[in-house]
Amino acid sequence: MVTPMQLLLNDYQAHDAINEGKAFANSNIALIKYWGKRDADLNLPITDSLSIHLPGLGTEASVRILDGDCHQISIDGFALGTDHAAFKGLNNYLTAISDITKHHYHLSLRFTIPVAAGFASSASCFASIALACNDLHQWNLSTKNLSIMARLGSGSACRSIEAGFCHWHAGESDNGLDSYATQLDLTWPELCIGLLHIDNTPKPYSSRLAMSHTQKTSFLYQAWPTQVAHDLKVVQQAINTHDFQALGETAEHNAESMHACMSSAKPALFYSQGNTLAAKAQVFKAREQGIPMYYTQDAGPNLKCLFLQHDLDAVLDVFPNLQVIQPFGDAGE
Ligand code: 2P0
């Protein structure tokens, strides 16, 4: 049987490898969420989704060919044992590549973002591995094929190959060759993302399990694809016209709709903590006081606030410890 990785890499096997492949990939935050799969093995989504990158926050990957008969993986300088929670997924991903290249690898990962806490660390992780392998083997894969390759590790990773606003097209084919992200040719220099760290310890259940459980047991989930199709159009238009209110309202509503699907699952899934709810109440209150700010929330208790640069001081009065990112500011270009 031809594997999805073979579909991508068959033409590229013969290239010579260099000594070490390296890459950094940014994390991304979905403004329109990916929640639910039509193929769990290939990470093929039910719906499109749309994200913004977090410049400087993500994963640096370095990959070398090993003489041994198994892969070696380290995170932040520490070798992973086979019983480490992250080992299996990373090892399987490397094996899908080594089945074709017939090499084993030493993979070293460094994170500049909390891992498994709802900051999309798996997105930057698998995107950085795909990019580093492409560098090592000098495959010169297109951004489209790199996006597909990253998706095979983790769905949201396909949105971390390029920067800026990225639109993941769900696609329809069984092999997933039409399911990848493309960068929108649009910027928004005033747009700020504020990371509100509530609890950075690893989440209680993986997104992968939570997605599948939601799909199987939530009666609200049947409304989700329609909701996403509507929200996606509104957000695309808002980005086109720099309509911040439409962007913020829709992104917040989309995130809450995703969490509503989870809370109507059986048994219910909750990523929010008490402090998450308290922070949401502060955002609502800030809006009542005339500060245009919104939030989005992923599979974790932390919030990501959305606001414009000229409201930065007012937003910092509400959340003094906010980690402020400007995706299209100096650091993001
Ligand atoms: C997203 N999330 O669009 C959504 C919103 C979390 C909440 O993509 O199973 O780690 O590896 O494809 O990509 C997190 O899920 O899941 C995610 P897999 P992934 O960002």
C-alpha cells in the first residue's frame, strides 16, 4: 500500500542529504477553529480553518542521520525515553519518513512556547520537523507539500509552514493531497494577540481524543460545520476590510461554539478553569467600558486576547501580565 508520505516523497528520494537539517516554525492560533476529523489517520478535517501565526513563539528542530537502528529524540536537550508521552507520535512520524529514506534520525527539538497547554505547540513542532527534514535531504518541497507533510504529524501544523493569516482548506480527497494551508496575501499591522497565561501545565486530555469524543457524542456537533462555514466568510471579509469588531466578535463566538460542542459531549469535556472564566468576565467588562478587545480559546485553559495596537495601554491596565504579540509588527516581519 502506498503511504501518504510516499505520495509526497517518491520523487525526492534520490537527493543527497547534508550534515544537519534545521528549521524554526512559528505556532499559530486559529481564529476559525479546526475541531473534528473526516480521517483520523491522515488528520483530514471536517471543515476549513483559519489562523494567525505567533512570530518567535514555536519550535526549533534539528535533524541528523544516525547510524543506529532506531530514532533518537530529545526535547530541550533531554533525551526522550520510549515511555515519554511525546515519544510515540514523534517516533511514528520519523518512521513514516524513514520507511522511504531508509535512514534513522536524531531529532532535537527546542520550544519557545509552553508544550501541550493550548498554545499550539504540536503545530509548530511538526511543521519544524517537516521543514528540517526538507532541509536535511534537500528535497526542495513546495510550501503546499510541506503543509501536507506537516499535517500528517498534527492537523494544525499545516498552518505553521507559512506566516501571517493561513487558511487550511479541508479538501475532499481520500488521500489528503488537497488538504493543506495557504497564506492569505493580507497583513494587519495594528492587530495584536495577547497571550493570557492561566495555567501552562499539560492539559488533561489531548485535542486528538477530545475531538474524536466530541464528534462521537455531542449533539451540538452536527451544527458545527455550518457554523464554521459562516464564521469563515465573516472573518475573511473582516481581514480584507480590517473590520476589527467583526473579526473579534466572530473569532470569540467561534471559539465558544467549539467549547459548547465539547461541553455537550457525553461525558462533557472542559478545558476552562475558574481563572479562565474570571478572565472572560474581565474581557466582557472591558468591552462594556469601551475597550474593544475579544478572546479566543483553544484546547487548554489559557486565553488569547485580540485587540488593536492603539488600545494596548488600556488592555494592559486590564491584564498587566499579558504577553503581547504583533504578528505583523517589526518582530513579525
Ligand atoms: C485549532 N486545535 O484549530 C484547534 C482549536 C485546538 C483547538 O488544532 O489531532 O494538535 O494532531 O490533528 O492539530 C489542536 O489539534 O490535533 C487544534 P491533531 P491538533 O488550532
